[in-house]
Amino acid sequence: MEHNTFISKLRLAALLTLLTAAIAAIAAFSGCRKTQTVDPYAENGGRNINLICGVDEFGRTFDPVLKTDSGKTVGMFYFLWHGASGKTTYNITELLKTDTKSLWNKAGTPSSPLYAFHYWNEPLFGYYRSTDKWVIARHCEMLTAAGVDFLAFDTSNGEIYTDQFMALCDVFQEYYDAGWDVPKLCFMTRSKSVETMERIYEALYKEGLYKDLWYCRDGETPVILGIPQEGLEARYAELDAFFDIIYTLWPDEEYEGDALSWMEWTYPQPIHDRTINVSICQHTAIPLSRSWTERDRNWGRGYDHTDEYNHGESFREGINFQQQWDTVFNNIDDIDTVFVTGWNEWIAQKLLVDGVVGFVDQFNEEFSRDIEMPKEGYGDNFYLQLCSYIRCFKGADNITAAHPPLITIDVNADPAQWDSVSASYIALSQTVRARNELSVDSKTRYKQAAPDNNIQEIKLAHDKTNLYFLIRCENDVVCSDATGWMNIYIGTGELSVKGFCGYEFLADCTLEGGTLYRLDADGNGTEAGTVRTSVSGKYVQVEVPLKALGIKKVSGCRGVYFKVTDGVEDPDNILNTYISGKSLPMGRLSYYYYF
């Protein structure tokens, strides 16, 4: 495996646990096989998520994975209920700051009604509806880039959210048709499980809708999660003849071997027929809001099993999530499937539990279990953790990258000179999509313009003197003298905390050429050199001197990692690359190019 610092840089109190996990992971992935050299750009015509790498807020890194184990699978708990079950935007985090009396009022108040759904905080994309295709597209891109293989929709309360999953299927089908290995789809049922499975069958499976997106363990039979119901044995048998039914296990139930558990209240987590659950936070002493007064009865994002303590000062580092994955790496030979809880639940109902106000499944930033980014808080740290651990879980060892040939590009010549260059990075998003959707409470309209330049592909080449970029857009390039036009962020060699979010340099392109800046931690630049550019139709060509990047010899540098952005609003906030303009790739993710 490539080096991965997500299994390091946590508190000294957890050092022994982390070292044990690291040793186990190395042992699991290592062997006596000969090193295999592969062309990292040969896979699927540039649609290779394994060339994605990243540096998180805490300096933890993950490298590209040159080859993956097809026998390893990762699932994600996904929620469709925004705007359906939840139509309000009461915010627990804000109430804890401004109106705690209303929050804990047992009768409810106008600012915090009893039985109303409350958000633990506002998502990065706002209080979106689950039918918002702009958001669905972002989710599809992020989950695909992470390497998630399937989603399990939460229909455990008996609601199947037909409009919502149909909207999601529409978007995911677009990406599938464009050649991407998007996460496949299944449903998790529990309450009135047989009736719920029957309605799901009628809505989706009976007519064979979106068959490309069905999650099938055996390649043929669609998976559904459910349980038998007393008195409905014959109807269950009919469903079982069509579906591959996996038993839905609750964390308070006795161990079942052949089951899928969405949450475990024991640590280390048990393995169910080569399947294991990994979660961000565990409500071991329901409700999760009990943690406000009895902190260590529930296991929050910062819960450390070595000292059985919730570390509030460092919960954004995700040691709980790390230790859940430690169990996976310590038992890597016995696990084929990891099911992760979860992506985007966000809301919990205000209830009375034992005579006091309680929020069962979500509470605040520390005691919540979503990976999707909030507008304020942990950013994309948990998303990068997810990307990192999936690569550790699936990645094959003893693989090295073949060196691409040295190629000299004349950036003022015809872009056809790039036709033979294999180092291609295809954009996950091929469709220009603007946003114009209402929030769940219909009080806010979210608008986001489509990018001016829909970047489709990036190619890289190099010789002994220069690094070359080809940026191909869907249509003729819309030129601009704005600051955010065609920026290339570059880091050299090994990924680490350096410059701005790991990037040492910014190539600020203009029609007349451009400037290479050395970046500081705040994104401020000091001139380090010049770059040559040209625009021809839908192509932008860029030449960056290696010397200006501090690279004296390509033989002495493994390569570079990079991001291309266009039209990002306020780019000094890295999270804005998820929202505006076009970024390849988004957030703190980068592509790697090997010399």
C-alpha cells in the first residue's frame, strides 16, 4: 500500500492502538509477491478515481491507489427524507447558542416545537430537499470519487420516498451512462418490513426501472434489507424469490451471522458473515442528546476506546471513526464488505424520552454521525477519512506506476499534438447543471449558476524542462480576466501540509500567459515565475517551468498533485470548490501525476 497518514497524527493516548492497527494493516496488505508495474492512466479511458489523493485539515494524507481488490465492497447508509419527513429547519446547534430554554422545553415553543424535526446543523449545500438534482449530482460525484460501491436507502420507518429515489436514480443513471462506476442502490426496511418491501418492489423493481443501478451481490439478484413478519410468511417467501434479502440487524439485537448491521454498540465491532459496520458516532445510551449532560455514555466523534472518553477538543479528527476502521484492518482477511453509517441523515425528531426532551439519532456536531459536510464545523475531514480508509481497504500492494514518456508540447501549436498522451483525467461531471431549488421549508430559494466553462478533461505531459497541461472544455472556452479564471493548484512530490491546503503553487492563467505564485497557508501568493498559455476553441494549453516548481530533475521527484478550478467564488475557502464554478477534483482532493 501507498503511505497513508490517516492512521497517524492522532493523540498520544491512542498511539498504541494506532500502531497496532498500522502493523496489522501492513501485514494484511503486504506479501512476497514481485512488484508489478502498471500504467495508471490505462483504466477506463481516464475515468480512474484511484488517481485521486488528498490532504486534510490536520495534515493527514492519502496517496493514489494503483490497483484495487475487486472482492472488497463498501456500502453507505443514505437518507432520502429531506423535504418529506422533515420540512422544518430548526437548528439544534444554533438553539444551543441562543435559546437553550426553548430547546429543552418539554411542551415545545415556536422556535423549537415538540415532535418537530430539528437539524443538528445546516448542511454545506443548505437545507436541501432530497429531490434537488444539483445536490444529488454532488453526492454522486463525491461518493463515486470515494469508492463507495452501494447505497442503502433508509426506509426503516415504512416510508419509501418514491419521488426522492426516482430523482436520485435519474442523476445516477446519467453518470453511469457516462462510464462511471457509480454506487449501486438498495433499500433498508424494518418497520412493517414485508409491506414496505412490497411497495418498493412495485415502485421500482417490478417494471425493471433503472436496472443498471441495482445492487446485486451475485451480479443478478437485487439486494434488499428486511426482516420476516409474523403472519406474512407467504408474502415474505414471494419477496425472497425475487430479492436477495439480507437481515436488517439493530444494535440492541443478539448477534446474527448472516445480517447487515447499520450500527454496533460494542467495540470492537462483530463481523457478520464477512460484513462489518463502521460508524462515525454511536448512541449507546439513547438518546444521543443525553450527551449534553452525561458526555461519556454515548460515543461521539471524538470517543477514544483506549481511555473511554469523549475528547471534545479534538472530535473533528475522528478518532472514533478511525478506531472503527482499525477493527476492519485488524481483521482484513475475514471481511469482504464494510457498511458505513452514514452520509446525510442530519435531522432528529424532538421527543420526550423518560420525561425529558430527547433527540435520539442526532444532536450536535460532536454527537452526530454524518460524513457530508456542514456549512460550519468539521469541513470535509470525515469525507477525506472515508476516501482514505476505502483505499486502504481495497488497495492492492506491490504496485508501482510506469513512467510516462518525456513529451515536449508547444502550447501555441494545435491541440491535436495531445492525442497520443495517455495521462488523462476525465471530469466526473460532464453535464452543466445550475441550481434553482427551494429549501425544505420553502423559505429559501437556492440558486447557483452553471459554470461558464464545463471542463471535461485534463491531460498532463512533461519533459526535462516543463510540465504541460491541456484543459478541454465542452464548448469554446469563455475567456475572462477575473481572478478565478483557469487556476491550477500544484503540489510537488509527497503529499503534506505545505502552502495552501497542501498546494505550494498556483498557476494563475491569463490570455497573455500567467503567473506562478508560491502560496502561503492563507492562500496568499508570492510570484515564483511565469507560465505560458494559449486558448484555441475549447482547449487551454499551459506550460509551467519545472525549475519554478523547485524540481531540478524529474528523476528526483515522484510527481505532482494538482487541481484545476474555474469560476470558484471566494477560492480562499476550499469548501467553495464543492459549490461554485468547476473544480477537478473538488474540495481537498487532488489528482496525482507520476513522472
